[in-house]
Amino acid sequence: MNPPLCLIAAGGTGGHMFPAQSLAEELLSRGWRVKLSTDARGARYAGGFPDEVQIEEVGSATFARGGLIAKAGVPFRVMGGVAQAIMAMRRDRPAVVAGFGGYPSIPALAAGGVLKLPRLIHEQNGVLGRVNHRFAKRVNAVACGTWPTDLPEGVEGLFSGNPVRGAVKARAGAAYIPPGDYPMSLLVIGGSQGARILSDVVPQAIARLPEDVQRNLRIAHQARGEDEERVATFYAEHGLSADVQPFFDDVPSRMAEAQLVISRAGASSIADISCIGRPSILIPYAAATADHQTANARGLSEAEAAVVIPEAKLTPDALAANIEAILTQPDAANHMARQALSLGRPEAAQDLADLVEHFGRLDKRMLERETP
């Protein structure tokens, strides 16, 4: 008998693909088979999935892109993708369909409904994306990566947390050294979208800090390539020790060493900060769909683990005041670190896999009842 199959459906962004990949890795370790259902664009982001994961490309589309002619063809492309998915599922029946959002997940989730398969969705952000919102009332479970999550009326979510990378999990709960009169690490991460505002404001805010704070700072600042030189030059001209790069491949290590993290409020960043347990200043991306980054930051803010500054209020003076307050009050910083850690879910991938296995057992019982 073949091992049970989980069909994972996800769109083509890291925000959808990273937690999907974590679930795939966990299920494979438990002896499951895993397939990834996505479209051609999504397949380009699937390079990190284990080789054992078979990738099935299905047609899909969104009304959010293209002109009138392209939008007119969206329903036909989606229906074609659903038909493809149904045929594939009839050849190799999944025990569970798990959707992670993005329009490429529509065909698999819709096909699973037609075939009456157990289905669950995982939402990474504090506000459901369009696709997950559409399916929330039609699936067996809604797993929430951020808590609380704004859900449609009548839908109950399960707080699973957002699965984190192995390198983050390895640093989970790393001992925190509160700020003091010794070298302190400040990590600035902004992701690829809208990070320019951090490059504009953060260096100027640090330059406004008292000299006795500045002299102890060791800054790691992730800046877009086009901003890298000017940010590095600014720090150097102000006598500040800074490592400025477009991308850090060792963020978990840098975060574990940091006394303070300044970051966007993307779901993955929130998960990493909570899992490792660090004080943070969060600047939600104002253009995020449905302002979901503000919702992402809510849990850490309410737990007194983070300071949240909206973009409209992000000035060098305001940011400097908050940096100084945290780095000159070690007891308060230590409290923030503990509170962040209390919200961490390093076991999120295991919890999601448990949920999949629960519905996989339900599907097995359903098949046994249908067998004459």
C-alpha cells in the first residue's frame, strides 16, 4: 500500500512557499508522500522543496494583473486548472489537500471540494488573503500563522503559528543579553518590498542617539542594492560601525545576537522574532493588502514585546526616541524579549503535520465506508 499523499497548494511568493515547504519536509519525515500544486510562476519559487516532492503545474490566473482581454480569460484558465487537478487527483487520490494561499492554490482546493476530500488552509498573515478568505467557510480547518487573525463571521481558526526555517528553529529561545555599556547589536531587516523607508529613516535616527549609546552599537542593516552605498556611506561619515548588505544569509544568527531588531511586520519576520525571542520595533508596510502587516504586529504589540510605528509616523526623531528607550532600559528590554518568546511557535510545522494526519485518518475512514 502506498503511503498517504498530501497535496500542498501554494502561490508563487516566499510568504506562501516557505511555510508550505516546512510542512512538506515534516510530512516526508513522517513517511508521507507530498505533491505541490502550483502554476508555472509558482514552480519557479519551489526550488527549496525536497527532491521527493513532485511538482504538478496547473493553470490558474488572477484578476489583479493584465488588461481587459487577460482578465476576460481568467475564469476559463481557472476552470481548466480545476479540471486538470480533478483528473490528477483521480489518478492519485490525496488523503488531504492543504492550501497556503495565492491564486495558484485555487484549482487544487476547488478540485478537492468537488471530490469531497478533506481540506485545510493555512493563513500566514493576520488578515486572510483573497483566496483563503474565499475558501475559509468551505474547508475543514483554518490554521492561523498569526494570532489573532481576522476571520470571516462563523469561522473558527486554529493557532498553529508560521513554520520557521531550520536555522531559526536551531536558535529558538537563544539566551538574550540585555543592553548595557558594552557592544550591542542592532539588526535592521526590511524585506524586498518598501524597505527604502528604513534606509531613509533608520540611519538618521541612529545618528540622533546619545553618543554613549552610539559608541556601543554594531549595526547590521539590510538595504536594497540601489541604497546600499549611500546607507553605508552615511554610517561611515557618522563614525558608526555598520555592516550594510542587500541580503543577509545568516539572519537567524544575527537575530540571536541582537539586543534589538528593527523590521517590517511580514509574517515570516514576526515568526522569526517570536521564535528566537527579541525586542523589536516594527514598521508595517503601509501598502500591504488589507493592511495585513499591522494585523501581523498586533500580537507582539499587545504582549508588550514590540513597539509598532506606522509609516505615517515614522520620523528620525520618533524612531530615535524608541531605540534609546529600549537600549537604555535593560529590564524593559529583557521583558520584551521574554514576551516575544512566549508567542513563538517553533513547533508550528509539527502542529500543521498533526492536523494533516488527523484529516488523513478521517479520509481513510470515509474510504472504508464507501468500499463495498
